[in-house]
Amino acid sequence: MKRPNIRIVATAVLCAALGGCMNTSSSRSGDTSFLVGKNGIGEACRAQPGARPEGGTGVQRTLEVYCGNWREPSARVIELTPDMSANAVMGNYASQSWWRGDIDQRLTCPAPAAAKVLDRYDALLMECRRKQGGWPVVAIVASVNGAVFLAEGIPVAMSQIENTIGGLAGAIDRSKIEEAGGSRSSVAERLEAQTKFSIGDLSAFENAMRLGQYYNSIREFAKAEDQYRQALAVLMKFQPDDEVNQGILYAHLALQASNQQRFAIADGLFDQAETKLGGADELVRLRLGSYRALHLANQRQYDNALEQAKKVAAERQSVSVAKGAGRRSGDDSQAFGVSDVARNTEILFADMALDTYTQARMQEKTGRLREASAALDQAFGVLGQARMAPSWWRPQFLFLQAELDVDTGSPERGVGRLETAIAEQRKLFSNSRLEVLALLALGKAHAAADRAEESLRAFRAAFAISAERSTALPYEVVFPFFDLMLTLAEKNPDKAESYFAEMFEAGQLVRGTMTSQAIARTAVRMSADRSAGGVIRRLQDAERDHDRAKNELAWMEADPQALPNELDFLRTEVENKKRAVSQLTQEVQSAFPRYQSLLDAPVKVADVQAQLGQRDALYQVIVGEPMSVAFLVRKDGVMAYRVALTTGQVARETKALRSAIDGSQLLEYDVIGANKLFETLMGPAKPRLAGIEHLVTVPSGPLLSLPLGLLVTEPHPRITDNRDYRNVPWLAQRYALTLTPSVRSFVDLRRVEPSSAPQPFIGFGDPLPFTNVDAVLRNRNLPDSCRSEVARLTKLPRLEGTDREVRTVAQSVQASAGSVLIRDGFNHEKVRQLGLAPDNGAAQLEQYRIVYFATHGLLPNELNCWSEPALMVSLPEGAPQQYDGLLTASEIEQLRLNADLVVLSACNTGAEGSGGGESLTGIARSFFVGGARSLLVSHWQVDNEATIKLMTELFRKISTDRSKGSAYHLQTAQKAIIADLDQSHPYFWAAFTLVGDGSRPITLSAGL
């Protein structure tokens, strides 16, 4: 079926890089094609027939200039018909024609200036900037040999524009262009000297912006952040002086970090955006203020967020009145993706709608429901005038309106609004996170109306989509489901276990932000994998294509002038793309069987029970608002219960307990507080823990920064002398403990065969002090504004004594002297060489059953400029440029390991409950992807003597007792230190946590 000539309704950011929003006809104009020389960066270029602009009058033909191997045109040249040329006035075309109207949608241009093309023909030249990103573009009206030409392109293609015009007008012999490679006019030389980016660079920027906005629209914030960082790197390379557009990208990054609860990082990025936007249009800076209001809301500072939103709204109203209404435009680019936002009335309306919506949301959060309803009504009114507002805003506004209905005692009305919001959302995106959130709200509304069956139906539909797309969910939107199921279990005790099992599976969709980032990075890495990456990338592209087609159909269905054949075509196209997604999903599963595993897909209770022994139990606690939930799974059953703690309370209690350890001197450990926390977290499960010896734990939130072995299982008086803790009933003494990053990780690691590596041990330690700031900035594509932050790494202390630590452990397992690499031997290049396999071969690291790193762990909760944990390694003088001394989680995933145990000594998860614990489990996840079965990781840096004592005892037990797993041996080693009066304080023995499969016995050679 031939596609009808459909009016283009997609937003500008979804269009091609050059002239992407010019409506075009499918017909090609003319058959002229010829070489037009090399552009300003040495790429060979050809002019060939291009698409005729739709709506353009008097067009004889259009040529597009393609350079190098790029698929996007670097320039476009339009020749007017002879009758139009004869009567044409160049000034009119440059100022008020259909052509000028088109470029005004995409470009910000100055007044036309007189110029000469080919150094002799009259022309009007405009040196414009793209509204998205501020990239330079030239636009030209020229008269050559009686013909009038309209052209635009990137500056390095100015010669090719001239050569195309000259070739069409007969002013240049085309064969001479091909032989001589084209001419260089004075205008071309000047423009080409000013900037050196190719159309591929511009396309890379716009593609990253497009994907960033797409992922933001479907609430996949980690992926959005990654795309915006790529866009910033390209912009910094080619537009280093463009402070305004850099500031816009910093604002995008700040909001994405805030959306992922990385608030300290967001603060730093907002400050950088503020600095760079100092000279920006006032309305752009006000959008930054709107983002700050959302940032405050993400931190649950609702009153402050409301005040900020009102302040910004008032200032924006004042500025818009002062500037007057802007001229209308068909530009549908993102409101905060353009520099001259004040020119567009629709953008003003969109900003005002967002401000008012934010106010309504904050009023709802603070219980001001009547005010919230009034503000939301106003937001809907403004949204109706905001043609440039993203199409997904209306379902989002309806979503809030439904919540207000439920809050004000009208759940029936809320149900109706949510069903409308879901229907509208489905027209835009396929099974998106927004639809999931709306379905969860629908479940809550049905529950409020006392309709349990309808509520469960909506909840289950949401979880099915979330599981299929590996979409992480915030705890607070899942809690109503937990609350409903626990209530049903209380009413129907005979069905309680089935309710608990369903809760347990849904709970696996609640993930921390850093875990979600790790999964997003894994998906990116898999898409680059040679064996399956092609089909994974095609699936990701197909999903986006399906969403775009649905978005276009939604716009057309809302257009009263849409023709029936247009709608029929688009509906067919949507169905075809949906089938393509389904087929590619099956291909991915076939090509990459571990796909769901690496994306942390939920598992059922039965899958967990199949991997548990008779004396094993899995304990999971999901921390959140308004209270937490815990699960206990045994071989013979499952239970769930409410935990009367919020995230804030857990963070405060974790910080209080760690304060005895994290300061400059050891303080009295609060054993009374540790017992109270144990009772709150695990008290209801104590009867079901009878007979359990090995407890697999899945903590979350701030609890990840607290080794659970520090909890106290029975009441005990204070240790007033702060010395003798030998008789405290620690959880670490009652159970062998293992932490697993997720339930899925536990099941998958239990299924993995033990290592068959021939060598027992390789160890790395005592890295050279960090000095390589420039290398990090270069290799991580970080802007120079990150220099001071990266320079902080130079202040990290040398880990003196870790060389002896690693050597002592190596001796305890009878490893050779060559198995220890320290100082400059422990370098970035060496680790990568050892860990990467040659074609059809094995990596050298695969030869070792135990891999030991004694080095600093750098966690993203401490750093603003990147979101990925890393290990510090040496970077000797003269190292190749691709190395920078930071072994990141992405690089760790690429290592080829065959280790039963990886040790990470000298890491510090921090005491503030600010993501350090989750970062540590994130880096553990990277080692699991690389091929490790378990990890031993430290929560704080312990003095060398205590670490050596613990490790010596641990590896002595591993060497001599192969009947038990490493969790039991760690417990034995910890008990030995607790028994020492001088080292019984938990600082000395509690720092290390076993992550992964702690039940696995470890043998140290292939023959054992």
C-alpha cells in the first residue's frame, strides 16, 4: 500500500537533523545528480534529487547534498521555477515567504545580509542557529543566471551549496567540479573556518536529545540521563562557548538525577546550570526554576516546592506580559530545548500549564485538596491553549485529577478519569511506565471504592507490563497493593500464602534508582554484544518506532481535517509495528537466553524455594512510605507483614548505629537501638526462623549501608566501657548471612555451576595515588566544569598496608608470588588485558577461583559528574590514552571471570543512607555479570591488622573445610574476632558482607 501524503505532525525533535520539519512530498524532483567537491572537513560530497517541500510554491526541483557516508543531508538546495524566478524578489523570500516561515520553525536567524555566492552572484545570507542546541546553520537566497535558489546547510558544506547552485544554473561546469574538487569562495572559506562539525556530529547530538526526551516521556530516567550526557559531550566538543545550551543540558541532567533520587548530585548539576544560564533569556532561566520546584517535590519538600512553583509562575506571568504575546509558530520542539523560548506563545502556555500543574500536585501532597482542584482546573484551561505541550501531559493531568477524586471521597469519579487517562496514554506509547502508574492508581481507586476484584485486576495488569518491560516501580505506588493483599490475607487466612506469594513477586519490581541504572547499563552493553546485540538494538528501535507511530495516529485522530485514508494507513502501520515488536522480542529471547536474568526479571516463590535448603531462608525488606513491608521465604512456605518504619526513619537509625564506627574514634555502639531495630524488622518472623542456620537477605534503601549482622537479637544492656562486646547476641552469631542484590540474582547464582578454574588466587592492591584528572575528563567525555570534582580523587589516601594484606591472603591459600599485583603492577591496562578474552579464547582472569581487590571503591552517591561506581586502579606514567585509572562498573561487566569469590576490600558505603549501599550492590551486580558467583565487600575501611586477621581465618576455613559454604566460614571468622576482647567492637569484625551465593563451598584447585 502506498502511503498517502500525510501532513507531518511529529515534533521537531523527532525529525531528521537538517530541515527535518519541512513538510515534504514523497515525489523526487528531477534526475540531476553530480559530485560537488569535498566539504570543509574533507568529506567527498554529492548533490542528488531530494524531496519536494510540501506547501512550497513555485519549486522546480530540490537537491540534497550528502557528504561522506552519512545518511543525513548536509545541505538542501531548492531551485524555483522560471516564472517564479522572473518575478522573485530575494528580500521577500528571505523575510516573509513560505520558505522563511519554514526555517523560522527550526532556526533563529538574524536579518539577511548581502553576500556573493561563487564570489560574483548576488545573495542574501543568514547565519542562523538551530533552536535545539544552538548549532550554526547557514540559509541563503541567491540569484544566479536569472534563476533563484533557496538553500540551507551546515557551515562546512557552504562550498557544496555554492557548487550545487552553480552547477544547476550553468555557472560552473559540473565536470570541472568533479575534476578540481570544487571551488572555495571567500564566504565559504570564512564559514568553514569558524566551525568544523559534520552532519554526523549534529545528527548524533539530535539523536541523543530525541532519545533523552523519549525516555523521559516514558519515565525511564536512567536512560534519559545517559542520552543527555551524550548530547552534552557532543555539544561541548563542537560548541564549547555556547553556555546557554550547555546550561539547558545541565538542567535536563539535574532533573533526571533528581527523578532518580540522587539529590546531592542534582544539586550540583542545578548549580552548574544556574551559572551557565546567567546570560540566557529570562524565560529559559524561569524554566530552570520550574525544574527546581520538581526537584524539591522529589525530595518530599512539598511546601517548599509549592512556594517555588508559585514564585516561578508569578515571574513568568510578569515577564510574558512585559514581552507581549510571541508570534505563533508550528515549532513543536521541546519547550526547554530551544534558546529563544520567549518567541513562542505556545511555549509560554506550556510553561504556565506545567507551573500550575506542579502547584496542584504540591497542594494535593500537602492536603490542600480544594486549592489543588482549583489549580488543576486552571492548568487544564492553559493546557488547551498550549499546542507545544507534550502530548503525554494531558493523561498525566487526568491522573492527578483522579487522585484528587479519590482523596476527596469520590473514587467512582476517579475510576472514570483514570480509565480515560489510560485510554489516551495507550494512543501515545506502548505499555509505557505512565500506563503502569495509571493502572496502579486505578487499582488504588477501586480499592478505595471497596471493589477488591477490580482493584486486583488493575494491579495485575500494571505488574504484567512492568515485568515485561523490566520497568522499576517506586514503592509508594505499589504499597496500596501490598496493603490490600495483607488485608485480604487477614480476612482469608486459608488463602494467605497465595496472597503473600503474589506480593513477593510484585515486590521484585520495586528497585532503587542505582539498581535501575545498573540494569539500564546492562541493557546498553547487551545491545553492543556481537552475538545478540543486533537483534536487541532492532527490538529497542522497533519499540520506539511503534510509540512514534501511535503518537502520530493520536494526533491525526484528534485532527478534524484528517482524511479517512490517512487514518486507515496509520492504524495499519501501528499494527504492523506492534507485530514487529512481538516478533523481535521472541528473537531476543532465543538469541540471548540470559536477557531476562540480566534485566532482573521477577521470579516466583516456587523458583526461590527450589533453590533453598532445609536450613535456608530468604528475608526481604522493602523500605518506603507510609510503612515498609517484609517477606520471609522458607522451603515450606512464605509470609509477609508490615514493618512500621519509613525510609526516613530507617535512614536515621542506620546513621545512628553507624556513628559509632564512622567517626574519627570508636564510640559506644548502641546495642539497645540495634535490638529495637531487629525487633521491628524481623520480630514478626522469629517463629518462622526456628531451625534456620543460613539467612539470605535482600535489604533495600538505607539498610543496604548497614551490615545486618550488627543487629542484636535479644535485649542487652549498654556496653558502658565501650570495650567488651563479646557477650552481645549479634545476628551474625545466630545466622550465617548472605546478601543478594535481588531475588532474581539469588536464584540465578544458585543455578550456576562451581568454578573449574585451575588456579586458586590472584590479588591486586596498593594502587598508585590518583593523579590523572585530564585522562578521566577525556575518556569519560566530561566537561571541564567537572575538573574540580574529579580532582577530589587526588586527595584519597594511599592504602598503605594493603600490599601486605593481599600477600598474606595469597600465602594462606598457597598461591604463587606472581599471583599478587601491587602498585604500578595493579594498573588499568593490566586488569583489562587479564580480563578480556582474545577471539575464541579464554581470558587470563578466568584461570582464578578467587580474585582479590584491595582498593578504593568510588561510589556515585559521592560524585556529581557520573552515575557509575568504579574501582581505583593505578595509571603509571606513559599509559595508553584509553586508560584513566578508574575501572567502572561497565568495564567490570566486560571482564571474563570464572571466580567462586571476588573480594572488594577498602570500600566505604557511607553512613548517610544516601545510596552508598545500593552503589555497592550495583558494583557487585557488575561482577556477577562478568562471571563471579559471590563477593565479599567491605562497608568501611578497617585497619589492616583486623582485616588480615579476618581474611586469614576465613581462607583457612575455606582451605580446610569444604563441607560448608563461604557464608558459614565468614561467620566463623567473625566469631573468632568477636571472642578477642580488644577487637570485639563491631568496627573490627562487621565491615565485610558476603554478597551472592554464600552456601557454595569453595575449592582452591581443580583437583580438590
